[in-house]
Amino acid sequence: MPGPSPVRAYFVEDNPTIRENLIATLEELGGVAPIGYAETEQQGSEWLTNHSANWDLAIVDLFLKQGSGLGVLKACRERNPEQKVVVLTNYATPDIRVRCHQLGVDAVFDKSNEIEALIDFCLEMKGNA
């Protein structure tokens, strides 16, 4: 009997180094299968809404080359209940966390000290797949 399927994750992150390291870490430790990425609000919003059956998890940074991750969060509000959207940012202040939760995110993680919590979140998703 095969094990749980990997979590199909889409990344909205404009920093190539952070994105590549994050993808490698989550592939190795979090049971994630990367399916694509965007560097701008428009790219991320369009892909996630036009491919709504093709992803399980969206990992969104708030500060992008163009636009904001907040716009991506708004675009993802109408999604299937099993699809999760999380924010991974350097600016996980209490105000940002509240704003993100108002936009329907499932979790907010700080890039500097909550990567392990993000890995745990992915593993939990994989276990429930």
C-alpha cells in the first residue's frame, strides 16, 4: 500500500535564493512536491485561481517584486476547504498576523525562526492527505 501523497505546494516568493532553499528543505523534510512558483502578486493570484484543482498548499511571502502577498491571499479566499494557504514572511508582527488571518490564511510563519513549524504544518497536511 503506498504511503500518503506528497503535498502539492505552490510558492509565491520573489527571492530566488530563499525560494530554492525553501523548496529543497520542504521537499526533503516536509513531504512537499513543488508544482511551481510566482514572483509577483498577479502571477501568483492568476495561477492559484486558474489551477484551483492542482494545488494543496500555497506558501506566500508578503513583499514581492510587484504587488503584495496580501493580494494573493485575497485571490485565494474562495478555495476548497482542504486547500491551505500560509504566509512565510520576515514581518510576522502581531498586526500582520491578524491581517493575514482576516484574509483567511491557515497559518503565518516567520522566516527567521519558524521554519520548523512550517515543516511540521506540511507534515501534518501530508498525514491528513
